[in-house]
Amino acid sequence: MFKPSACFARVLITMLLLCSAVHAETPIQDQIYAIPVTDNTGQVQMQTRVCRPSGTGPFRLVVINHGSPPNPSDRPNMQPTHCDQEAARWFLSRGYAVAFPLRRGYGATGGDWAEGYGKCSSPNYIPAGLETASDIEAAVNYLTALPFVRPDGVVVVGQSAGGWGAIAYDSLPHPKVTAFVVMAGGRGGHKDGVPNSNCQPERLVEATKYYGSTATTPMLWVYAENDSFFAPPLAQEMYKAFANAGGKADFIQPAAFNEDGHRLFFGRGGSEVWGPLVERYLATRLGPGN
């Protein structure tokens, strides 16, 4: 058996330590931007965390959009997701600049909560999604003007209410956006705090049909098997309505994830499930190597 000399062993250990340090340290620049958004009360500054990999760019931009907590009292305490979060790291490691806008009515952004859908007994999901889309568009337009961001080829990702906004945004003109990833998108889930219970789900399906009639960019929709907000039957109805109206999307239903698949995108270890799906979709939209 080969036995390295003491000198060789020290050199080898030093090289391994240096290599480990290089891989362990991925320099990330983290900055909060205040993006102006017109609101009924005037102009609101949408607090947006932007994470960028090392280098000067320009980097392709991915805008990741948060959900809406079931309890309204939680909205004022929300903060933009941090750069060390798993989903952020997944995109950063692939050379994307990552933005986390905090929409109107959430956290330090403040202003009116424009994306409310009204009463559970008579929800109006269409304008709710369009308001979310309006904030996403404001982020896209502002951030693509930054010198280290590419002006086109934007990827929009949305989870839950953010995913619903992404579907709505696809139904509008979006010249700077090339790809949409919807992770458990929808509204009205957990009616009265009860899992797998929705506020007038047939209206959610109708609203999805409405968006599908003018959607132009093929999307990726991911809904886990054990999503407690939008269970498989409802998610599939939404997809069929969207597709039958003319919208294009790849609908994928991964196996159950932890206790609630609704948390797949931001959940620990979630990128092992959605990562390959997103990578394959982005390869079709952006080309190999993205």
C-alpha cells in the first residue's frame, strides 16, 4: 500500500484545505433596493433584496415572489428572503442575480394590501393576481436597468400567492420575461384555517381560465402531491382550465414533500426535488447552460 511521506502529506492537506475554502466561500453581494410603486395612498417603496454572485455581470435576473400568510396579522412582520436561503443559493450558484421583492402591504414596504380578493364567500381572484403581477413588473423594470443585470431574459418564479401573480403576469405583456416558474400557485387556500379547503375553488379555476386566454409564454407549474392549499384535484382543474383556454404549461406533480408539499420551494432539501425540474425547463426556454 502506498504511504505518502510526511512532507507530501502536509502539501496534500494544505491543497485540500485551500480547495475546500474556495468551494465553501461563494462571495455574494447582498443589497436592499427601494423600488417605487404607485399606490392608492401615493408612492410606496417596495423593499427588495438583491443577491448577486461574484463578478461584474451582467447577470441574468430571477425574481422570486413570496406567498401571502393565511393570518393577516403576519403580513406586517414579513421580510425579504435572505441570500443564504436554499432557493437563492440554487440560482446564485448557476450565475443568476436573485431578487426578492416584498410587495405592497407586506413588511417594511407598507402601503395598501392591493392583492386582496375580497370575502371568502365571493372572492374575486382575477384583480388580486393582476395587482401581484403589477408589483412583479415594477421589480422587473427597475432591476433590469441596473448595470450588473441583463436587460432581458428574466426568469419569474412565484410561490403560492406569488405563483398566482406569475400566472397573471403571463397573461399581460412581458417583453423582458422569458420564463415563468409557478410553485404551488393559487389563492384562497386553508379556508377557515382548514387544510384542503378553499374559498370558492370553482372561481379560482375560472380565473385561471381567464389568464390562460391571453397567456403567451410556456410556463412550468409544480404542485406537490401533499399540497394542503391546492391539492392535486384542484391543481389539475386549474391546469386544464388554463390549457383549454390557450395557455401553455408543463404541469408536474412531485411526490409528497415533508408534512406539507406547499412548502416545497422554500423548504429545506426542496431544491433536490424542484431543482432538476426547473433546470430542464429553463434549458428549453433559455438554452443549454441558461
